[in-house]
Amino acid sequence: MRRLVITSISPTHVNGDIQQRCVSSWVAADIGDVVTMNDPCEDIKVPRGCIRVDAPKSGKEVFKAPYIYITDMIDYARKNDYDSVMLINSDIELRDQRKVLGGYLDACERGLVISSRYNYKEGYIKAVREPYGIDVFVLHKNFYHLFSEAPFVMGQTWWDYWLPYRFGSNGHSILSVSESIFYHKEHHVQYSEREWMRMLEVFNEYEKDSVSQNIGRLVYLKFSESKKNKFHRQIAREYYRFSLKALRFIKSKLIEL
């Protein structure tokens, strides 16, 4: 089986060179071709064993930086005849001492395999599982057709809910990695609350045919410029409640491996 592991290394990550260590951990595991897809203008350090490819386009006209579209990564896997693709954030380190990852990768023929990270500050021993975000997705070629061009990018928000939501809402299985093999060194978030809320609205509009049935109606409220404004906090609470409903829907479809 030809496998692809794909990410987008950031030239401005707050944790410095940790991405190089993380990507190198995937290369060392020998689980497939490791690729970073980037805008041609980006100056990045590419670890040994990782291949850099130019993205056909980027989100620099929409976002603050040339983020790469998730569907372009899936299209790369499709066009190059990979049997599966693992999409993974560039600051996620693989620590698979028991060599269990192979079994999880094989399971993607049955549905989307996902994994949350374990966050740590200093050492791995006190790492805690991330309760909200999802960082690793393994997609079999039989499911590539579920994803056509969409406005979600790696490095910003809501793509990690959109992928499993698309699976669950189309009646396909979502399979969860049960072991702690993916780790993440904590850092300040690299997106704004306003951008998170905007992408929530994008998710709602993009999946509008099923969202109202599966999650409920999102109440759109005008965004206030002032972060101290009471009305702004009301908006944030409403949108946060909607995000929890989306997460609950995803979890309701989960099958632990």
C-alpha cells in the first residue's frame, strides 16, 4: 500500500525548530512518503527525508498568510495514486515505541481514522490529551471523492472538525486512535477569536444542507470590534455553544480502535 504523510511546515511557528523534530519522527517511522506542501514564496527548513512540493494555490488572499488548502493536499494524494493519506499538523511528534501505528493506518479502509494530540509543557510524562482539537487524519483512497474544493486550510481553524463531520454526516465511520502516540508542545494559539468565528460561519454555510439537522441552527450576530463589549461576549458564547454541538456530533459517531 502506497501511503502519504502530508503537512505544511510553517516558516513562523512560535516553537521554533520543533517542526523539524516532529516531521523527522514521521520519516523515522517509515510509514510512507513524507511531504510538506507550501506556497513557493515560503522559506522553510525541510528535514532530511521529507519532500517539499509547491501548492497549486494558497489562502493568502483570504487569510493573514499563505496557508495551504486541505483539499489540495487530498488532491495531491489522489493525483499521485496514493492508497491513503495522513494529514497531520507540522508540530505533532510521533512517539510509537510499541509500533502500533501500522494497525491504525490499515484501519482507514473502514473509515476516517483520527487522533487527538497529547499536550506537554516540559516533558512527555505529564502530557494531557487535547479535549477539543484533532490533529491527525488518515484517509483511504475510497473516500477521496467526499472532498471537493473547500475553503479550509491547515494552520487555521475548523478544518479539523470539517473532515470528520463530512464523514459522519455521509454515513461513514469515524475511527479513533486510543493510544497516546501523538504529542504536542504547548504554545499560544496562532489564530484570533475573530478568525475562529469567521471560519465557524464558513463551516456552517459550507455544510448547510446537513448542519441544521445534525447540529442545529447557528444564530448569526453582528460581530463587535470591542473585545470588552458585552454584545461581543454574547456572540462568542453562542458560537462556542455551536462548536460544542459539532464536537458532540463527531464524538457520537466515534468508534474506538
